[in-house]
Amino acid sequence: MSGDVIWLWVLARYRRHYTLISLPVLRAGTLAFGLVGPLLPALRAQCPGGPSEQLMTVQLVIGQRVDRLKSITDSVMRVLEYERATPPSGQAFYIAAPRTTWPLGADRAPWHGDVAPPGTLVAVKFDKRGDSTRVNVQVRVICAVSTREESRRYMSTEHMLALFSGMQVILALDGELETALHPYDRQ
């Protein structure tokens, strides 16, 4: 699996407008899932369609100090209905317990249809950049919901779930909690 392609999404912001830039990159290792790695085989054994290969990282540089972001992360993640799986470590500040429901606000999303939620693992890491902080949110989808070939396609259910989950966490940490919770309410 060391040559698998993952998607790195960079969220750029200029005066409260966001732009997504996607970059396919080779997997060189994971941000933090080694810490919850022992959970994966048991979770994936319950996947009717087998395990998913979807792994995505979403990044954004936020004009806040890293200590400020660390102080609000637990409360923001609770609002998004994530539970912390492990204490902060050198690899990641926040690693969520496996989630087996759709993210908040995704219940009306057109990209998943009637598919059962495939589950996600989410990790958040902060890199200090002077008075700013680069936020890295890595999302691993647990179960495949389609064939291996279909799930690797851009805009597949697994791809959209990973992107939605990563974007939701980044927006919430950047102070856009209302947008993160109700993405489909805007016309």
C-alpha cells in the first residue's frame, strides 16, 4: 500500500472566501492513525464491502496561535459529535474515536444517497507558523461502499465523506461553526 494515492486538499482563504486546491500525492505514511491502528482490523472486519482505501488530508493556515486552537479543539470536536480516542501526542493533537454515523449536516447530502455510513477516523494536527497555525485534518474512511475502482474516483461517496469530514473540522476550528454544521442550508 505504500504507493497508493491519497488526496491532499489545501483550503486557501482570502478575506473570508475559501478555495479548495486538490493534489494527489503518494502516501508516505499517515499523520496519526498508527495510534489507533489496533482498532482498524476489528472495525474493518465488520465491513460488508471490505475495507476502504480512502485517506485524505485537508490543510488550512489559520491566523490564530497554536495554543488558542488547542484550547478550543475539544469543545469544537464535541459540538461536531466526535469523541477523543487518545490523549494528545507528538503525532497529533486530537485523534477521534471511530465514527460510524454521517457527519452532522451531511444527512441531506446528495453524494451518499441511501448508503449506510462507512465510518471515519479523524486526526487533527497543528503546526506553528509564527502567529499563524497550519491545521492538518486527516480522515480515513473505514469501510468501502463501492468497488475498489469506483471508490478511488473523484467524487465517490468515500471521497466526498472524507472531504466533507475534513472541511467541517477545519471550518469549525476557523470560527465558521455555523457553516460547518449547516452546509446545505445556504442558497
